Amino acid sequence: MASERLLKLGAAASVAGLMALAAVADVMSATPEPRRIVLCGLAALLPAAALWQCLRRLAPRTPRMEAHDSALHHGIPAGRELADTLYALEARLEHAPIALFSIQNAAGAGAVAPLNASARRLLAPGRASAPQDLHQLLAAQSAGQRQLISFDTERGVERALVAVAALTMQGAAQRLAALMPVESELEAEALNAWRELVQVLTHEIMNSLTPVASLSRTACGLLDEAAAGLPADIHADLGTALDAISRRAASLVDFVGSYRSLSTVPQAQPQRVLLEELFERLSMLIAPQWQALGGKVSFSVEPASLAVMIDPGQLEQALINLLKNASEAITGKAPEAQVRARFSRGGRLRIEVVDNGPGVPEALAAHIFTPFFSTKKQGRGIGLAMVRHLVHANGGTVRYARSVSAGARFTLTF
């Protein structure tokens, strides 16, 4: 209030000063002299400027004026706020955790362009093996659609959830596609589901098999004690039947016990491991077996100082399972396999296991890591399922990738 009263007094004083100067100018007009008129005009500037300042401060202020004055007070141009907002939106879009693509045209084929870093990484070397195929797959999606798609990468087939929205920019209709790779998440959920299923099945089956095996052994002993009172043919038939029951029960106990290992894998204990040293241990363990088959297995690390934080025992077991699977799949010729470790173009550790076998038929490639699935007559479908379980337990992924030459190629990425 006090400041407002002072401003009003200042305005009144400025008006009084202007009026006095006007009276003086009127008196001087009787005998006009240019010098005096100029002096009166200059003298009027000071009270006029004071009056303007007082009136400006007393006038009601709108929000826009206040924002403008605040910006000027802080040395910020009026358009800077809008520019900062645009920069913030651009930064959020660039670092969004999903891949965003723009697709020309409201429907059908159209040019596809990445909009942020996640999209560019997806198309960069080391990820999608055929970016144009992925572009065509995205362009085929309709607006409002949400579905799971699959595309080839250098690590194998990956699945992703895609959602498409329609919009119009500067009068041109286009679509916005959001792509989120979910292969690792789906595999983790599938592993948990299989582990719980195997745990329940093995528990229930073992509860039934254990008394059968025990009773069959007991019955065999009772039969031997009663052999003197039974005809020879009946004793022989009963002995054969009880022996068959005992053998089958023991075989099923062993069979179910092997699956129980899928649900009882211990927690990974990561430590810094030099891959060259780990490969030397594996070579000493596996090479003699392959030489006995007339074949060979080689290991290579590039660079030699390459190290990784991992559970060494679990990584060794995963590689042993892959090499064992390869040696059993190769028939009619000397088995050969290569285990190579290096940094991939995406900056991650990649371990490849390549053999000269027949490879995996394309129709079966999606099922080879599923528990209980096997193409071998006596196979139990545990080896590759265990590989996937061990690799995932150490924060990695394992894929079957099409080999550029004959044979199978498994890629472990960490």
C-alpha cells in the first residue's frame, strides 16, 4: 500500500510539473524563441518519463505480461520456454525404452523410419539380420493393431510386441509403430512355468514309484522264501514278472530323477572368469572324447584377455551339454566343432558353438529348448533345456541360429 501511495504521489507531481512547463511555454509563445522552446521540451522529458513509469507500475498486470517480465528479468527470451519444452519432449522420445518407428500412409506399404535410439539400435549391426524385412513386417501392420511378431536377428529369431496408432502430421496420414522385444521375458516366464510343472510331476511320480519299487523287491524276497512250496513254472513266471516290475520302477525313478535336475539348479555364483582359462579346462576334458571318435574340437578367444562375470561351473556345464549334443548328432563322418568367444558388434559377449553335423530342421528349431522334446530315439529332452536354464540363470540368452554353412550354430550372449 505504501509503495502504491508513493507511486500515485509521484504521478501527481509529474503531472504538476508538466502543467507548469505548459504554462511557461504558453507565456513564452508571445515572444517565441527557438532556444527557449527546445529547453522547455527537454525539461518536459523528465516528468513525462517519471509519469510513464508510475502509470506502468500502477496498471493491472496480466499473466502473460508477468511471465514476459519474469523472463526478461532472468535474461531469458520469451520464446525460450517453448524451445525448452520441445527439447525436453525430444529427449524423452529419444531415450524411450521402446523402439518407435514412423510409417508413411494410413494403411498398406509405406516408408519406415526409426524415431529414437532404441529403434536405431534394433536396426544396427548385431541385431536385426535383415532390416528391410523388419521394415516390411512393420509396414504390413494396421492401425489400432497389437500383436506378437517374429524377426531374424544375428542371435536367432526374436519375438516382439508391436502396437500401431494412426495420426496425421501436416496434413499427411501416417502410422506410429511401437516395438518392444520380449523374447527374453517370454523365455524367462516359460522357464519358470516348466520348472514348476516338472517339480510337481516329479514329486507326484516319485511318490507313486517309490512304494512300487520297494514292494517289488520285497515280493521277490518273499517269492524266494516260498519257492519250495510252488511249482517250478509258477515260481519262474512270478519271478520274471516281479523282476520286470522292479526293473521298470528303477528305470522310471532314474528317468524322473534326471528331470528333477531342471527344477533344482542352484543359484548362480558369478565371479570374474578368464575365458581362455575356462576353455583350456574344457579342452582337456572334452578333446580326448572327440579324438576317440576320430574328430576334433577347437576353442578360441578374441582377445585372449577376455573375461566375464559368470558362474564358471554353470557355463562349463552349458558348453559340455552343447558339445555332447553335437557329437551325438553327427554320424557317418568325423565330428568337428568350434567354440569361439568374442565381443559382438552390439558390444556384448558372444560365445558360438558350431559343428559340422546335419543341423536342426527348420520346423523343429522352435522346440529344441523345450523340456521332454527330443529327436533322438533314446533322448529325454533335457540337454538343451538345461543349457537354456543355465544361461538364463547367468543373465544371458541362448539361440539356435542358421549357420552360413552346414551344421548347427548355437549362440550364447551375455
